[in-house]
Amino acid sequence: MMRPVTGWIGLRYLRSQRTNQFASFVTLASALGVALGVAALIVVLSVMNGFESELRLRLTSITGHAWVGGREGLADWQDLMESLRDFPGVTDVVPVIELEAVIARGTDLAGVVLTGTDPALEADSSPLRAGLRQGRLEELAPGARTIILGEALAARIGARVGDTIAVLVPTRDRQRGLQSRLRQFTVRGIFELGVKDHDGVRALISLDDAAAIGGFGPRVAGLRVSTADIFSAPRLIRQWAASQPRPVQVRDWTQDHATYFRAVRLEKTMMIVLLSLIVGVAAFNIVATLVMVVTDKRGSIAILRTIGCSRADIVRIFAVQGVVIGWIGVIGGVTLGVTLARNVGSVAPWLERVLGFQFMPADVYYLTALPSELHWADVAGVGVLALIMTAAATIYPAMRAAAVAPAEVLRYE
């Protein structure tokens, strides 16, 4: 199959650069720059995706994917729970009572959010069970006045399993105004979910104890809802609410933790912009390479024009060279980036040993390894962006080549 003349000539000019060592070096540097930029973008986006997924999992470990509640709590929560469990896409529903309280051990005080839950309704795969470092959820027996503390919270007041702590819960009575209830609880467990908002302020007690100390009676504060697909939770919970005979208050994880994920999206956007500059620098190298080729091939360009090549043909000849360099860089970068993103768990420890420091100190980030989640849409987007930038880099040199005047070049030949 015959190749187009312009493409064949463009590739011939690209191969002939081997006789010009400087031009050959700049061409190689351009392709390597594109490859490194593309690989860096893919790896960083994969790690950011991994962080986002890990953060999403940990933030929703206690609050769930969606929440059904009321200003004064839910009196008919059993019926609502059965209705939710029968709704397609919902995997788990747990009644919850949340109370603001103060806990004390000796002279150490800390503000906490008491979360009352029923261990019998917590699934075996519940993040709460997976996050327990000491004790079991079944220790939260009704009336036993037992409590499980977040690890950072326990460290703040110096509490250990077996210690007795005081729990003070303020309540509002319509007749007597602001009141408080003081109870003694025994620490039966420690949990760590890897999020400061949970580990530093959360404490778990039984649902019945929470109802008693908070004055809820038969009511609960709300229902914690989990779905098969976390991204479908906002749609599912609103569809369910619309199907109810009376209005109910619902919210989902995108509302509860909007600030966190807005910050993650902003960071991803900034990383894309900053790392795209690497590809931009490589694109400028392509411009420099093609400008040198145009200068070196002025005589050949003039001859091509005299034998019938149009300005558009000259533009295509030099555009082919830049596009080929871009394609080589993008293919190499995608291959390297995908390989690294899929093997971050192996590459990161090796780099830590070689460089002598930790990327993710466990005491700071609650992580022992870099999370990575490769999205093919990101790979395609990065590849297309790099190809557009490298193709745009060919415009000026190609137009400069097309502007060569044959009569001026060949006058003294």
C-alpha cells in the first residue's frame, strides 16, 4: 500500500536528523519530555483517585451513604427501615442516635459525638467492625453502659480498655429548660477509621443507652443507609423519599462531606495544570526541533515547491514530523504511566528504601501504602491532551516552512 507523498517525505526528514546530532538529541528530549509528562499525570491522577476513594470509604464508615431523619427524631423508624430495606439498591439500614456530649477521665475532658447503634443490625462487613482495634461491637449491650472510643479520642483523655469514664449529655426540656444527664460508662473497645473527624471525636454506645441518656424514648435520631453503589446513593434516597406517603428529611454523603471532596477535586485540577507544563515544555522542544529542520531543509523545500508541492503539502510534511514525535512520546508515557499506576504498591516501598524516607507516614496519614486507582477515562484524557499540545506545536514551524520563497532560496544555487 502506497503511503501519501507528504507523509513519506515527513518521515524521511525525521529519519535524516540522525546526521545532525544536536537536532537528534532535541528530538529525543522532546519525546522523552512528553512521555515523562504523560506518565507523571497518569500516576498522580491514579494516586489522587485512590486517595479520594479511601477518604470516601472512611468518611462514610459511620455516617453511611445516606441519612433519613427528622427534626424531633423518628417515631415510626421501624416502618421506614423496612421500607428502605425493600427498596432496590439499598443494602443496609441501621437506626442511629447521635448526641453531643462531654466525656471525662480524671481531670481530662473532651467534647465528643456519641453515636448509639445496635450491634445486632451492623453487618459483618461493616466498616465499624473492620475498624475495631480492641474489643467487639457486641460489648455494646443494652443497659450495660459500655462505650467504644476513637483511638485519637482515647489518647486525648488517656483512656484504656477497662477504664471508667464520665459522660455528660446536655438535654433540653420544654418545661425546665436546659438540663444535663451524667452517667458512668466502661471503655470496652478502641476503633480507628483513619479520619480525624471520626477517631478524634466519635464514641460508640448501645442504641438503648443513647436513647435513655438523650431522652429519646422509643424514637431514634435517624436511619443510616448504605447502598450497593455509593454514587447512586443520592438518586436512590431521593427516589425513595418521593415514594413515601408523607415528607421525610433525607441527605446523602455528597452533602455531608462536600467540603472534603471539593478540596480533592481542586487539588486534582491544580495537579493536572501543573504537570501539563511538563508536556508544554516538551512541546516547545518540538517547536525548536522543527524550526531547525526547516532551516536545514530550506533548499529541499524550495525544490519541492518548484516541482508542484503546494503550501498545504509543505505544512503537512512538517506537521507529520511533530505528530510522530508526539505519538511516540504519548505511547511511551501511557505505557510507563499505566505500569507505574498499577504497581504503585511495589514501586513506592522500593523508592522509600532507596531514598530513605516515607511517602506516607502512618502516624500522619493513617495509611501504610500509597492508594492507587487507575481510571481509563483519565488515561484517555491525558493522552488526548498531550496529542493536542504536541500537534499544536507543529503549527508555527509548518507555517514557516510553507512561507519559504523558492526564488529567494534557489537564486544562488
